[in-house]
Amino acid sequence: MSKYFVDGQEYETPLKGLVITNDTDKKNVLCLNPTDNEWKRFFEADPYWVDPEFKRAIFLYAYENNLSEVEHVAYVTWKDVQNSNGEREIQLDSEDRAYLNGLLTQRFLEYDSVEMY
């Protein structure tokens, strides 16, 4: 399981069950969402993440020169545009990194094949 930190404490979370759902304005930054819409199970130790008043997002960053390889993953919570808690980077374990690399490979193979036609 991958690790994240809240108030100096280390916690673990699995990232399997996340899928790429949206692009951002940068080709190498993608949004992840849970397939079952159960957001709370991922970063349940973070009080902002589980607070229903906060919006949340998980970002998958690929290397700009290798879009099929994960650079890092981070999550963010916010109430409004001016009130964000900033991104919290997740320390990926090898299993979650391999899973996310698979998602990227699938995404960009599909993307590249669409661009070719």
C-alpha cells in the first residue's frame, strides 16, 4: 500500500480501484476517480478528505518525456478556489506504481491510436 502523511503521522492506502477519468490542461497530468465512487476509503485519516463540505481530487502526474510512467500522485481538498489545503504527495509502493503505470500505458496507447486516424 502507498503512504501518505497527515499532521506528521504516516498512513497507508491502496490505490487500486482508481481509474483515469479526466484530462487537465497539461497532457501529463490526469485526474483519478474511484470506480465505485467511494472516495473516503482512500485517505480516510485526512479529516479534510472525509469532510463532506470539502471537494477532493486525486492527480496522477506522468513524466513529460514518458507519458506511460508515473512521476508522482497527489491529492488535494478545497472548499472554494481560494481555500485549498494544497496538494499532498503520496509515496507510491511498487505495486501501486505498477498499477498506475498500466493505467497510463492503456490511456496513452488509446490516445495515440485515436490521434493517428
